[in-house]
Amino acid sequence: MLKQLSFYGATALLVGASSFALAHTGVKDKVMEATPTYTAFTVGHGCSDNVTKGRSQDVIAVSAVFPNSLDASKSIVTKLDSTGATTATLPDLSADIVGAVAGKGFSLGIGLVAGGGTLFPNFIPVYEENRTATPSAEGVYPTVARGLHTWQGLPYGGAPLLESLISETGLVPFKVGSIQFNSTSCAKSLKVRIAVANWCRRGPASKDLGDRVDVWMGHTTPLFKDQRTMSDADPAKATYWPTLTIVRDTTKNPLPNNCAFNADGTQGYDIAIEPTSADIDANLPIPTAAYPKGSHGYQFFP
């Protein structure tokens, strides 16, 4: 009975959340500099074929990949102008973010949330070991969160995110750490681009269906290349990233006076960080595996 009441309460919360969530999968909040924050992905609708535009299918799983690796080769850092256009590719975040080291990746302090408030009851973290840290007495290295897999169904049951009945909105929560901008940097925000997949079908019979998954990221990859599952059927338009924006607190950390002005009269620039295509292909799929190392045995096909 308690389990049923908990589920019904969570469902009511998610339905209510639909009033403020975007239709696309996105990130619920902007984050202020130096402020650890709990936020969430907003899953606004189910999967549909971007070519035929059929009826949306219920969402049964969500996976995500953050650009949170300590290996600089697994992320891409860019400098953006006031229109959002890329003006340069940067080697790392060291010129703009406190604690970032030249030539190294940077942990954004991502924390994964399991239990109450999550969309689905089954939850597996995607992580990597921090081999630059000192291991414990047992030889265990601390880990860095890279992403997540969460799904409806066995072993813990639960319900899908309904699209056919009422068009609910789901929340997949996570935490971001305290990010600070260097006082000498002219960056006014850090845009953390996250690859997210909402899965609606599973198993081999689904692998050629255009409504098996909605993939939210700015481009195709060698594995995620079916344009029917992307944010737009036109490859030239599939540029939507679920983005966590960390805003510089200019009252406490003002931009230096020598920062260049933009054509629209604003000062400074934005920086963006996103996972590489290889990193997305390695960590976004939900594989066939036995719990708790993976999903419950039904492969999800990108």
C-alpha cells in the first residue's frame, strides 16, 4: 500500500510539472555561479518519428551523458559570441574556470539522484574512476559521474511516462557542483551541453522503428545517426542540446574592465562544453546486461 501511495503521489507531481516544462527535453533551471544546485531534465513528450510525425509513444527509459570526464579528450570546449555562434575551440576550461587545469578534463561536480523524485525506479550510474586521486586503503579510486541510465520495468516495476493518455512531463533530477569563474576571465556563462536519449521501445524488433527513441543533442554521431530519432528530420537543423547554463555572478565577480564589447552592446563571451561523439556513443546506449551493471536484459537500440 505504501509503495502504491508513493507511486501515485509521484505521478501527480510529474503531471503538475508539465505546466512549466518545455516541450523538448531540457534542463529545468539556470544555475548561479558558486551555488551547488539540484535541478532536473524535463522530459516533455514521448518519441515520434521525425519523418512521418506519427503519434508519440510512451517514454520507458532515459539515458544521459555529461561532459564531466577528467580526460580532456572526451569533451569539446568552445567560445561563443552573443548570438551563440562558435568563435573558437578552446583546449580546456583552465582560462575561465577556477580549479580547471591546462590539458586536463574538469569535473563539474555532477551528482546523480536515485530514489524519491526520479522518473523511473531503476537507476544505474555511468561513471569513471578518478585515477589521479589517491585510492582508499582497499585500493578503490573515487569515481566521477559521467551519466545515467534509468528505466521503467523489471526489476522494480514502475510505470512509463504516459503520452497516449494525458501527456505527462517527467523530471530526472541531478546535482551540479559549485562552479566559479576566474576573476581574470571575460566569460559570463558556462553552457554545459548534455546528450539525452528518451527511449520508447526496446528489443531487436524495435531497432528499425523511427519512434523507438528521441535523441537530444546537437548533431548525429557514428552510432546515433538515424535522423528520424533526432531533434529534427533535417540534419542541418538538428542542433538542439539540453543545456545547463551556469551564470556568472557579476555582483560578486564582475567582468574585468578590459573585456571586449559585442555588437549588441553586451560585454564578455560565453563558453560551452559538450561530450565528444565517441563519448556519447560509449555511454548513452542502454545495453543488454544483468542488473545492477546495466539494464534488465532488453537492449535499447539507437
